[in-house]
Amino acid sequence: MTKSDGVSIAFYSLHICSSKENQNTGHAYKLASEILPKETAERVIVVGDFNNNIGDAAMNTIEEAGFISTWSDMKIDVSKEFTYNALDPKKSLGVIDHILYNTSAGAKVTEGGIIELKKPLSDHKPIWAEIVFPR
């Protein structure tokens, strides 16, 4: 939990694995069905390496729990982009890093994207978003 200008926001920073093997018991499913429903904060942001693409069953589970990807607000076609593998683009898995926020908070994304570096710092490209929550 953090505060920005007096407004509380719950942040979940994660690295999900085990979502492809079994959609009903994987980490994304547990996040959507066990963790996020217990969160009492009005504003929630979930960010990290989901190891899944938008539209995959694991990501759909999180969206069905009331969350939306910032890529949707920015109308970025992630099918034509990638965040992994920055070190070897020929082995790209597409955009598997995401920022999501709860739709019940009434927020909107004003800016964001994938940061392109000449010399990658990691096998993942950094992502960012500016999310505006109403007071």
C-alpha cells in the first residue's frame, strides 16, 4: 500500500509462472480468485511479468476479476510488439509484461508504453503507464 497526494493505492508487483499448465490452479488463477478479491483498497494496480499474452486464458481470468490492461486504454496493438526477449528478439514471446488496474476505481491511462533501449538492461523491456484515478 502506498499513498500519492494523500490517495491510497494498493500495488502488487509480481512475476507469475505456472499459469499455462493448468488455468484453474495456476498463479494467475490464484491471483484472480484468491488474492485480489480479498483486497479492500479502492484503487489497485497489478504490474509485472505475467508470462502470458493478453487474450490468453490466464490473462482473461484476471480481467474477469475486474481488471483491465493499460494496453487497452492506450489502444496499443500488443500483437505487433514484444517485451520479451529484449536480448534476442528472434526468440520473442510477445508482450508478457503488463500493468493492470481495477475497473471499479474509474481510472484512465493517459500515457505509457514499452521503453526501447539501445542496450537492454534485462531480457525484458521496461514498461510504464500513467494512470489517473478520480478522487
